[in-house]
Amino acid sequence: MLQLTPWPEHFSASIRVPGDKSITHRGILMSALANGVMELTDWLDAADTRASLGLVQAIGVEVLEDRPGLLRLKRSGELREPLGPIDCGNSGTTMRLGAGLLNGVAGLSVLIGDESLSRRPMARVADPLRELGGVIFTRSSGTAPLAIVGGRLRGGHVRLAIASAQVKSACLLAGLTAEEPVSVRELLATRDHTERMIHAMGGQITVRGLEATVQPGRLEAIAFSVPGDPSSAAFWAAMAALRPGRRVVIEKVLLSPARTGFFRVLANAGATVELVEEGTVPESWGHIVVTGNTLKAVQIDAQDVPAMVDEVPLVALLATQAQGMSEIRGAEELRVKESDRIRVTTHILETFGAAVQERPDGWRIEGATPLTGGMVEAAQDHRMAMLAAVASTVTTGPVSLSGEESVAISYPEFFRQFLAVKGA
Ligand SMILES: O=C(O)C1=C[C@@H](OP(=O)(O)O)[C@@H](O)[C@H](O)C1
Ligand SMILES: C=C(OP(=O)(O)O)C(=O)O
């Protein structure tokens, strides 16, 4: 249990956040489909990406170097059938992208996960892979464990019924080892790191609007530096935006438009937000400066969600400090993340005294309301733990937070940095 005491009204900080989780996962997983040595500098070393590392090691990828700041991986020979079940831990990305990748491994692969991951929907990935000819089983509830009989995928065309970069990516990775090309049509544009990385690694991929088509073929390994994760940067940006007179600079962050929706919402709410591009490899990256001003209410709907899906709970927190009625709709996907993030966010914000009306797909939130503090639980969800910590920077009283160790999933150094910035 962590005791978080109230913060000063104003502060100014410069922060470096860990490497992007989505890009690190893809770099690790795609090393299994490549010739040569894959080299990731500034990779995210956290529990979720370690699950992906375990997965590729189980099928024959060799770790040449694994140290802070540098990961070097090489596929040795043909991919081999894993000896036992592969534990994806808490990581949906490992399980779903892994389900696609393992179609290219002859034999049986079984994917298991922790209690939270074992509750999350996997039929969404098993169904389209089956449509492409894959042989894949889930429990009758459509959840993990997953069993994949590899080497059978034909290829073809699938149309996805939900907006999910993980499901799209699973189909594209499966397509690289299929007999025929795979085309995936998505519902709304989601993060396109997989498409970009296939292209950068010499794969044949075309993207037209919402449809991506990949040709089967081996990739070539690449070396690149992973920019900071905008979903981790969002916690610092929110802390600054919550009060006039606060300012943060976040260095070397991924600025891909498919990931920066939250920063656009901050600007619409009245914060001063600058995204300054400094490079374009492996994708646009640069620094972000956020200065707090008086906030006004925001309106979010389904179209806005994919570019900020993991940041939506922070929008709810901001709405409690914004003048007027904010409405967040079309975010029902949050209910099937590591926790039911709509319910847990409501619980945290209500405990602190906010005026929150929960809906099936989001919230109506009336602001601005003073937040008191109190005792909250992160529901073993890293993003809920960090949400509560960000909220504690504007509460009048202390916050007791349990489940704070969950930050090891995506941002192990979060609380160390948080206390350092506060000067505690
Ligand atoms: O593709 C990815 O790397 C991710 C996609 C999103 O999930 P969905 O595909 O379920 O929307 C996101 O919530 C997750 O943290 C990472
Ligand atoms: C939803 C998340 O990750 P995953 O789906 O990979 O567990 C997240 O990091 O917020």
C-alpha cells in the first residue's frame, strides 16, 4: 500500500518515459520471422514485453544480448514447436499477436495467461484466424488457454467487427507465413506499427484506407531505437494539464498520430500542448510540452477512441476538473482490458468525490469538482494505479493506493520518478 500525500499546486518537470510498449512487443515478436539480428535500443523492459520475449525464446529465437537499453535477438534455424505452454502473463498483446505468429510454427502451441488475461476475450482473434484457415482453439467461453496447430493457414480476406490493432496485427503476422496473401479490413483506423514494421523489414505490404494486404515471405531483421511510449507520457501530460501553472516536458516520445489522440483532447480541453518532431525512425518521435490552463468540458465518441484507447480513463479524470458536462462515449472496449476500466475508474473518481455517471460505453462527468482523496485499489491494473497517482496530485487529502506494484507491467520506474518530481 502506498500513501500519496497532496502535491504542490504548481510544478515544472522534465521527464523521459520508457520505450513504447507496442513497438517493443512487435520488434521482439517479429524477430521470429526475420533473417539476421534484430536490435532494439531503448526497448521497454517490463513484465508485458518480457512475456513476448519468453514466447519467441520458446520457439527458437536466441537472445544475444539483454541489458538495460539494448536487446539483440536472432532466430536460430527453423522455428520449433514449444516444449510446454507459453505463459503470456498479463499481456493481451503477447497472447493476441502471438496467436497470429504461432500459425507459422509447425506443431502444437498452447498460450496461457494470468487470472486477468484468462478472462479477456480471445474469440475476437481466434475467429478471424480460423476464417483464414488457421486451426485454433479457445475455451468454450472464448477465453484462454489458446491452442494453435501451426502450419495450416491458407490466407484470404477478413473483415474485423471491432477496432483492435492486436487482432489486425495477429492476422497480418499470420499472413507472413500463410500460403496466400492475407487482407484485413478494419472497422476504424487503429495503430499501424505492425504494417510499418513489416514494410521496414522488407515485407510486401500495401495499405489502402482501412485495408492492409500482406504477402507471405521472410523478413529481414533491422536495428532501431524505440521512442518513449505516448501512453506512459500521457500520465505526466495529465498531471500538468490538471492545474494552471504546471508544466512538463517529455523527451523522445513516439508522436505517431495513431497514438497521440489524448494530446489532441488535452489541447481541446484548453491545455497548451506542443508536439515537436525530432526524428522519423522508426516512426515520428520528438518532445512534448504541456502547460496547464483552466480546463473546459470535452466530448469523446467512438471515432476518437482508437488513438487514445489506453488513455481514456485519464480523460475522465480531467473531466472532473473541467468546467461543464463532459461526455465520453464509444469506449466499451475499456471493459475488457486488464480490468473493467470503466467501472474501476468510476470507483476511483467517486471515492475521491467526483460527480460521475457511468454508462455502458463511458461516462457523463460534471466538473469542476474538488477531489478529496481516500483509499483506492488498482484492481491489479497498471493503468488504474497510475490514474490514481495522477489524481492524487490534485486531491486535498492523502490517497492510500493498493495494487501499485502493477506498474511493473508497462512502467516499472513510474513511482520512483513520481516521487522524485514531487521532491518527496
Ligand atoms: O496493438 C497494441 O499494441 C495494443 C492495442 C490496444 O489493444 P486493442 O487492440 O485491444 O485495442 C491497446 O489497448 C494495447 O495496450 C496495445
Ligand atoms: C490493454 C493494455 O495492454 P494489453 O492488451 O497488451 O494487455 C494496456 O497496456 O493498457
